[in-house]
Amino acid sequence: MTDRALRTTLTGEIGAAVEAVPGVAFLRPGLGGRLRSALPRGASAANGGRAVPSGVRLSRPDEAGPWRVEIHVVARGHVRTLDVARDVARAVEVRLAGLLPGQEAPKVTVTVTGLV
């Protein structure tokens, strides 16, 4: 699997894990998500039609080091944002541990950008 394909797969898996956390309303949309309504119906994304979550940033400074994951979410107003942030970080750590067994634990940063 190429590095780009791996990143795309991991980003999608992380996005799914984050959205499953109770208290998460949605991942923060990026510019592409905000402009989606302006695109004609049937327009495909540059990555083959699959939408990559824009609220997930995944990087790895070197091949041997841990993954760095930045998550930006909008939380529901009836829950404590601290609890949501902790639960999101834990969900990402668990998902990556299952997908990449034996690798160093990722460094996860969660930012709650809004409440609904």
C-alpha cells in the first residue's frame, strides 16, 4: 500500500471512529465541505470519489516515529466538551492500535471548535 493510500485509509477510519463517539455532532468541515453545495451533483472528489474527513489531519515526521493526529470536532451542547475530547482521543488511539499493531502510540490532539 502506498503512503498516500495508507493515509487516506487511516484518515477515513479515524473519521469513522470519531463520529461514533457519543457527544460528537460532526467533524469540522473544511473549505471543500463548505463549498460542496456549490458543486454540481455527481462531481467527484479528487481522490476517486471518496470524501476524506477534513476535521482529521494525519502526519508522521519520520517512518519510525509515531503518527500525529489532529482532530477538530463540533460537540453537542448537552455534554461536557472535556469528556468529548478525552473520548475522541481514546477512540482514535484504540482504532489506530487495532489498525497498526505493534507501532508506537499516536500523539492525538483534539480541538472542540464549536457546540450545537
